[in-house]
Amino acid sequence: MATSKGLTFGAAAVYQIGVKGRLNESWSARMHGVDEIRVQKLPDEALVTVLTGHFIDQAELAGVLNTLYDLGFPLLSVECLGVIPDV
């Protein structure tokens, strides 16, 4: 199980990213580390896309965040769900 203990710049970890708008699941192949893309409708009818994935380090996470920025998706949240222990 992942934990946040031991989080460093170079640690592999699971992150959850929230952006405003709808991002199609077909983008997961172009975003290294992203395992799941799901769209949620908020009570105010706004759409939010939640991306969850295992990233080898924060540089890989930054690459996905930059791609989302380039696509014009406003960033709502980034949460570290836990560090992946060395195997």
C-alpha cells in the first residue's frame, strides 16, 4: 500500500490530478503514468476530469501537468495519494 512517508522529488508515487472540463480517455496513452481518466459532473453541472496515475518521479508528473496546461485545462488540484515503496 502506498504511503506519503518518504516523499522526495525523485520518489515514485501515486497522484490524483483534477482539471476543469472534459478530457477524453484516449489521452491516457499520451500522458505517461496516467492509469485512469474519469469525468465527473459537479452539482452545479460543471464537468471535472480526474486523472490518477503512478509517476516514477515529479518530473514525469510535471510533464503531464504541462500537457494539461498546453491543452487549456484549468488545474483544480494535485494530490499525492502515496509513495510507492522500492521493490
